[in-house]
Amino acid sequence: IDKKEKKIRKMLKKVDKDKIKMVEKLIQNVAFMSVALDELKEDIKLYGVKEPYMNGSNQFGFKESIESKTYNTMLKNYMNAVKQLVELLPEKEKKNEGEALLKFIASDKK
């Protein structure tokens, strides 16, 4: 998480220090969610997106796994948080650093 946080901070180095102070928790949460999403993705690869359930003797079948639900919800929150960080960049930096931040977020090499 610390490694990811440092990389995000490096990409945001041209953002005003006061703005960075205001979004400290957002930066920390993006780094955390990045790691958590990677872990959830590995679980989904191993176990799939559905799990069996049984409610009594006659009700059974499959439902979406907890990992899959959590992943989908967290991914939406993660992408919103990343967009907020990109918006902090100065206009001339949005193209270069914003694209770099989005590529970092989208890559598996986080």
C-alpha cells in the first residue's frame, strides 16, 4: 500500500501542497483500494464469480460471490476517487500526468 501511495504522490507532485493536504485520506484510500482490488481479483480467478447457496432442503442454486460483489462496488468507488485525483492536476498536467495516473490505475503493475 505504501509503495502505491508513493507512486500516486509522485504523479501528483505538481498539485498545490494545500490541495494535497485536503485529499490525504483520498490518496491513502486509492492506494488501499488498489491493493484490495488486486487481492479480490485473485480470489475471483481462483473461485469464480458465483458460489452455491442452500436455503432449506428445497432451495438451492448459485448466487454472486461476496468477492465479486465487493470487487464491483469497490471498483466503482476506486474509479470515482481516481477521477477526483486527476481533477486536482493543473490543466497543462492533466493530459500527461492524468493519462499516466489512469494507466497506472488500469495496469496490473501497480
